[in-house]
Amino acid sequence: MSSKLICLIWLVALALFAATASAQDSSLRVIGAGTVQVPTDTTIIAVDALNSSDNLSIAEEAASDLLNQTERLLLAAGVMKDEIMPDRSRGRITSHKVICNIINNTTTCKDLVINAAKEQMVIKLLTSDSNQTQKVIDAAESAGAKATILGYELSDPTNVVDQARKKAMENAKAKAEYYASSYGLTLGKSMQIEEPTYPDINIGPSFGWGGPWSMNQMLWMEPFPRMGHFLEDDYIPEGMAEATAYVSVIYKV
């Protein structure tokens, strides 16, 4: 047997071995997504004290006194001291207005200066119960201040993030099983799992369109993964928190 023929046989054998190894090491990569909604547990309320005067210093002092009085009423209404944020924000504005009167065909004008001052404190009320929230708002307004709900928070997102990750893994496996069966293959064990980005957490009310389409996630998403996204109802109700997790999983087939 010639050396060329022996060499050819070895090359064919190596090619067959490589093909067999490639078939045995075939893999399937999928992206899974999971979304979970849970109620928030913190309500953020802004309390504003306003006052106006021809003297700016008097207006600022009056606004500060009003907010101090409001804080005392809120504490009496059940708000905890550590729920009231220590830092206060202050604002001021001065406006000029010319008022003219005509008396006996004589026009008299007066330059009126109005100074307005505002002082604000923020409360992170550790509840999302609407009755308790309204009680705090009523207490603030009874003192002469203005109270507005700025939004909501989730103090500890660990649980909802874990739930979203579990759903993302279930979604990835369901996709992989579908793809594998479509080609007559059998899905094996997962060989590699990656979380391309930390789960999105969005607070309602919101349509939550920002999270799933952020740039760092789009690089990991399958082509047109959520074409039905704009047809779905992605609205996050007021007072709810939504977590969306993504996983990239490689399965053996």
C-alpha cells in the first residue's frame, strides 16, 4: 500500500471522526424571558409648603414654619420619623407686576413685587395601602400644605427577581424543546447558562416599553423576539412593580 493511499485513509478517518464528534457535540442556544408583577410596598409622597409675601425672607420663614407644623401633624397621624426624608428642598421666585388705574382721566401705575417661597419634604411611606396613604395626604392638607403622590417603590426586589428568572428559564427550555422537536432532535441537558443583563424592574403606572428594548439587552435577543410586543397589553398598573429577566441557555441536542 502506497504512502499516499495510507495518508488518504488517515485523512478520511480523521474527517469521519470529526464529523461524528461534531454530531455528538451539537448544541442549541436560546434566549428566555420571564416577567412577573407584584405589589409595591412603599409610597413616595411630596409635601409642599407655600407662602407669598412682599418680603422674601418672611415668605421663606413662613413656608418653613408651615412645613414644620405639617410634620408634627403627620407624626401624630402615624407617620414614622424614619419615613420622613431628612433633606428638604427649597425654592423661591420673585415676580413683578405693574397695576395701572385710571382716575379722572389720570393713569396711575404701581409696580407690585410678589415673593413666593416653597419648601418641600419627601415621605417614603412603608405601605401601598390607599386608605393609609389618603390619611397622610389629608393630614398634610389639613395643616395647609399640599401633598402629592410622586410614585411607588419596592424596598426589596429579591423575591420578584427570583420569580422572573425562574420564568425566563422555563421560557428558554420551552423554546429549546420546540426547536429541537421541529428538527427531529432530542433536547439534552443545559451546557451553559448566562444572564446577559440584570433583570429590568419597572414601577407602574407605566407601559414598561423601555426595559425590553434597552440596548444592552437587544444585543442578546433573538431576531425579532417579541414582534407581538406592541400588540400586547404591557401596561403596569399603578402601585405594581414588574421584573423582567433574560437568560441565554445552550442545550445539548
